[in-house]
Amino acid sequence: MSTQRVALVTGAGMGIGKAIAERLASDGFAIAVNDVNESVAKATASALEESGTPAMAVPADVGNREQVFAIVGAVVEKFGRLDVMVNNAGIVQVDPILSITEADFDKLFAINVKGTLWCAQAAAQQMMTQGGGKIINAGSVASFLGNPLLGTYGASKFCVRGLTHVMAREFADHGITVNAYCPGIVDTGMWETIDGRASEVMGTPRGTLLEKARDMITLKRLEQPEDVAKLVSFLASSDADYITGQCMMVDGGIVMN
């Protein structure tokens, strides 16, 4: 079995996931890049390989349990192990509570909640054979705060927080730590989606919600994907070996609990 540490990052074709993959590559990990969009997964993996990092693209829908177990198997077949699983993939919906449909709810929970669960299951089974590993889930400020128009998204992130706590307890005897990173308002396409949809629902100009949200940030700047990647880098390192069951804020001071 190879001694190089291996990380699988879901939703890593762009945005926060890509920044995490790049940071873990700089930390010395071999990287498996997952995304539902095959072209961006391959592009990110190719760029990492060009920079000297062993990498592979493993496109899949994380909401599909069979596909998740297949990509974990492919990673182990290529690299011989899996040390870190970063469950970053997620989607957002922006609607008032009274407008949420069953289809909308099921679609979001399939990715944000089931996807986190399936990936953790597949990763943990492999990590148990190795004597340990690290599972790192994508939480959010929405794991702690209920925000108007983000009911379904917030509910999913509260679920991720709960799953993180339970996984940490159940997997501890196998040497597996489980934590979550909880970003705030990150300057990515997801927040552009939130802001645009909110303007439609509220009948306000684009940018109104984003400006209000910016006022909530103690550090008075939008978060960058690299800010999130730095925390994930720590959680994936041996420096975090005695940390488990934690949902850590990386939000510029929106939530202070």
C-alpha cells in the first residue's frame, strides 16, 4: 500500500471544492476529484497532475449510493488507500417556506444529506480496513442559523451537523475522526444564485441581499474559497488528530457561539 496520503473531494470541479483540492494537493495529498460535471472534474484533475500532484477524476452523482461506492472503489484501486474524505458537494434552493415543493425538497436532500451519508459510509468502510482516517463534511452558517428563503438548505445543513456528531461517536473506535467546516458568505457562484433568486422573490434589485449579508460579517469582507480550504487543510492534518465531532465556523464572525 502506498504511503502517500490520499484525499477524495466531492464537488471539486470549481468553487470551494476546487480550492480544497488545490490546498490538499499542496499539503502533499494525492487527490481524487469528484464532480457531477465530468468535464470540470477532469479539468481540475488535469491541472493538479500538471503541477506534479497524483490525481484522478471520479465524476459521479453523490446522491446515488451505488455511484458513490464505485468511485471510492476506483480511488482505492488506483492509489491503494483513502485517508481523507471531504464531503463538499452541495446545492442550494432559495424559496419561501410556503413555496417549497416536494420535488425541490427531495432534490436538495438527495445531494446535501444523502450524499454526505453515502460518501461517509463508503469512506468509513475503507478507512476501517486501514486503521483510521478523516471524514470532513460541509456544514454552513446555516447549520446554526435559520435564514429566510433558505429553509430547505438550512434544514439540510442542520442534518449535516447532526450526522457529523453521530458519525464521530460511531466511528471513533475505528480511528476515524469526523468534523465539519461551516463557511459563511463565500464569493462563489452559489451566492450569486442565492442573491439573484432572492431579488426575484423579494422584488428588490440584485445585490440587495448580498449587501445586507455583508453587513453581518464582522471582518467586513466576503469569504474566499481559500479561506475555507485553510480550515479543511488543518482538519485533514495530524494537528487535528484529537478533534472530532466538531462543526467549526469559518465565517468571518457571523456566528459567534
